[in-house]
Amino acid sequence: MSFNFKRYLASLTALVLSAGMMSFSVSADEDTATDTETTASDTETTGTDGESTDAEKSDSESEKEFFFVDHFDDGNHSWTGRGGAKLALSDEKPFDGINCLYVSGRTAAWNGAQKELDLTLFEPGKTYSFSCNAMQTAGGAEETFYMKLQYTDAAGQTNYDGIAEATTMKGEWVQLANAEYTIPADATAAYLYVETADGTFDFYVDNAFGAGEATQIAGPKQKKLMYGDINYDGAINIPDLCLIKSAITDGLEDEAQKKAADVNRDKAIDATDAMLIFQWLNAEIEEFPQPPKPDNEWDDYQETASAEWIDFYKSSICSMGNTARLAAKLDAASQGEDLTLAYLGGSITEGKNYSSPFSQYIKDNFCKGKFTEVNAGLSGTSSVVGLVRSEKDICSKNPDIVVIEFSVNDHEDIMYKKCFEACIKKFLSLPNDPAVITLITTSKGGYNSQEQMLASSKNFDIPVISMHDALQGAFKRGFLKQSDYFTDEYHPHKSGGQLVADCMAYYVRQAMRTENRSESYTIPSTSKYGSEYYTCINADPTKDLQNFNAGSFQRGNGYNSLPYSYTSSGGAPMTFKANGKGLIIVFKANSSGMGSVNVTVNGKTTKVNGNKQYTWGGPDAELGYYQDTAGDLDVSISASGSFTIWGLGLVK
């Protein structure tokens, strides 16, 4: 549709001269908002520079119960960098006053600014008011900020609790505030911190407050977005028509005004936007047109495989799970952010027959930036061994997606069930919010741990890809033979691994479709069998244990990614002290000919035998001791016969 500027200017003049410059307004009452873009139903808040004077601040603040008031005019006020972030005072963009806090050098979204809370002032279990202002000028057009609390609970576990969040446009201050935040009753080592939902851009923080319950703290003046209301006066009127002409000819500097001027939201401010405002004021239209729905190429993706193969792929999706994290990570990779895909499992993963082609698929179809694969497969790895290995082999790599595969190495014992859940919770709880996928493999005879792993995975609402389901159905109807997948009782050959990768790739394509996308994900507080071991690390005797004495155990080089070994060679016990809740022993296991150890912790002894059915000289693991709360552990390990320790899993 063409736009006649002469007609527009003539009409504008006529309107200005008519009936006292009548204002044509649109209700901003959210109670009457509809889906049209001319109401406040799609309101967004943006900040403006603060206008309160120092005198006004002093008067208002003196009337309230404040525990800290940090304007950053004279220093950092005990705020420190979080992660790789660096802090400095800046006089370039203060909300008010002289300076604000400048946060730079971030390498992940969770990096930011933090302040340790004095828990003699902020008492756990009580409610307080927290507020600060944040702004960014180096990120996207819109970015989301979080204010959170990191604290250690009574079990010694680190938690990250949301306090407030807000989205703002580039160059606009926004307030993060919660006047009714209750500090968890068992909190210790508490840190208030500010981070972003995505990105590593620099940002600013100003006017941070901690105050008594229900204290209302003033923040930036709020702008309410109404498309067409370019001057944000709450109405679409003649001044907006003037501003749209100026925007087209000279441009706009203010990001908020740019957004409001893009009436049809096509990412451009042009004659079409001016025409729409003109038509609205002339009562030629009653609403602005709806924006086109975001394009999602995966909605229109056409599978090229035959119907039988598509049925095979579909049958492998045992549980779709929540897709929010996976979609977010792949969307970010498609926009150029780095992506790390990690695998934790046994020899099936170690063999790379499925991981290599699936990694290649993700790299080719999503990654515009750097792609990193972490294959932490190790023969014999069960959920118990995997949990002990996970901190060093997975968590330290900051993965964005983690695939867990132990199904032919686990058993029905409760220890396997709990450690599998602990792995899921451990990875989901990482600061960069990775997606976690459960992969179920199977033996020729049909052995797997799907029932228990599916129950745990559904509890955490994560995806489950089941080769057991897909293969058993294909074998029964004659679509595939066992030789099309297996190279022996348990392992897929190269073509079999490609089948696994194809099923996983199909799942990803389905997860990316709009109809299957979850809006958000929250880690559940429940568990199926128990995830209390999730804080486990493989303790380094020289760093993580106190008064370590190997006794008659001789130190060796370990087993692949298990970095050390201690083999019994006499009667003197290994002794050490530690602080934690429990101890998991990783050891060399075989079906016969292995010794045993007595693990004595705080006077309680558990015998661990190296002879295990279905083992062949690889690693196995057992719980040596556990107590419900963290405390001092006095440990003595004495051996009978030849026994090799490959890991000491300390549950913190």
C-alpha cells in the first residue's frame, strides 16, 4: 500500500487546527485490554534516568528501616564480581548521583555482581525488602535481569533462589525489587546477586537496598509501552504523528520510542507505521494489525525418511519431557553462541558410535558459533560410578546439553536409582541451566534399566529416548534384525550407533516445533527414589581430605578418567578425615579373585567386596557410609586380599 506524504502533511495540519487540537487516546486500562496491539495488554516496562535529588533520597530513606543503602558514589560497598565478572565504579551511566557499579568481563550469563549478606542483620526465616536498578547498553534490544540469593542449606548444598526479575530495553534502567522476600530458614553463607537470563554483555547496577519487610523502595519511572504512543503520555495523539514523521526523516535515539514507533512490528520505522497512526487518528481503523507469528523453520520441516523409519523414530520417544532448556540452548547456538554437548555413560558412549554422528548433526544444523563435544564415556560406568566422576568429567566443562546413558550397567538396587537421580539433579542445578536427556539402551536379551530410569526422568520432566522401545518393536514386526544394531550382547556397531543418533535427531526436531516447546522449566523439589547424593565429588586425597595417610595402600595412576588408584599391599589401613555426609567407594571389580575392604566411618563399619557378578575388571562402586546431615567424618579403610580403590566419592 502506498503512502502519500503530501496528503499526510495536509491532513496533519488540518487536524492540528481542528477543535482545540483534540487528543485521540487509547485506553491503557489493563482490565479492558484485548489481543490488539493498541491496548496495554502487551505492556513492557522501561526505565528512565532517576530524577530524585540526594536530599529527597535522604528524607525518604531515613523514614524506613534500611540495612544497607548502596548508591556507589563513594565505593563498591562490599559488592564483588561473581564468576569471571569484574566490578568498577563508573560515572558514565549513573541512575542518579555521581557513580554506579559497572559489571564487565563476564564469561557466562550467571556472572555478575554479588554482595554477601550479614545474617545477623538479615535473619534466616524472616522477610525483607530488596531492590536495585540495572541497565545494559551492550546487549540486545531487550534483556532480562535477575536478582537472586545463593545460600548453603542445612544439608550443605548450594541453592540459587529467585528474588526478582525484570525485562528492559537497551539503555533503560529497570528496577529489580521484592518487598516480601523470605530468606530460607536454614540459610548460611548467603549472597545477594544480579545476573542476566542470557548473554555475557556488560551492565550497570545502581541504588541497591536491603530493608525491612514491606518497605517500598522507589525505582526508575516506569514507561508503559503502547504501540503508536511514541512520547509515552498514555495516548495516541497529534504529537505522536509529529514524532513518527521525525522518526522517518531523522531517526530516533531513544530505544523505547523506537519500539513504540514500530507500530506493525516489522523491525522498521517507515511510512507504513505513519499511515497506521494517521488512519487511527482519522478513525479509519479501530485497531493496529497483528504482527506476523515468529517463523519457526522446524514447524515446516518435512521428514525425508520412509513412513516405517519415521514410526521407528517416533517409537523411541519414551517421554517428550520439558523442552524449554533444550530449545533455548539450540536457539542460542543458532544465533552464534557457543554450545557444549556432553555425554556421560559406559562403554556404549565411550565407543562414540552414537555420540559422534549425533554431535555432527547438532553442529551442522544449529551451531553458528563454537561447538564442543565432551565424551565422558568409560567402560563399566554405572550411575554410581558416573555420579562420582560427574563433577570433574562433566560439570567442570560447563555443558549446555548433557546426555546420560547407563541403562545396561545399572541394577535394581536402590543405590543405582538414587545415584541416577542425583546425576540428573546435579546437572540440572548447574548455573548455566543445561538441558538433560536420558538415553536408554538395551541388550540383545532385552536387559535395561528403563523402568526405574523412566520414573526418575519423569519426576524431573526431562526427555527420555528409548532404543529398547524402538528396537523391540522393530524386531517383533521384522523391520529390523538384531544384527542390524548389535555387535555383541550390549554394544551397537557403527550402523547401530547411527540408528541411535537418528532417533535422537528426530526427537530434537520434534522438540523444536512450536507445538512441543515448553515455556519455562523449574527443577522440581520432589524425587522418585531420592537424590540426596547429588553433591558428591571424587575427592582428591591431597586437596579434599585432611590428615590423609595411605597406610599400606600403594598409589597408582588410576583408570582412564579416574585420576588415581590405591592398591592394598599390607595390613595398615588408609585413614583420613573429611567433612560431609557420606562416602562412596569406587573400586576395581571382577567376578572372582578380588579382595574386600572394611570401611569404618565414625565407628560404623561397612564391608565392600570386590567380587561382583557381571563385572570383568572394570569399575564398580558402593556406598561406604552415609548420614543425613553434614559433619566430621573420621575414616579408616582396611583391606583383606588384593583390593584397588579408584575413587573416593565424598558426599558434601
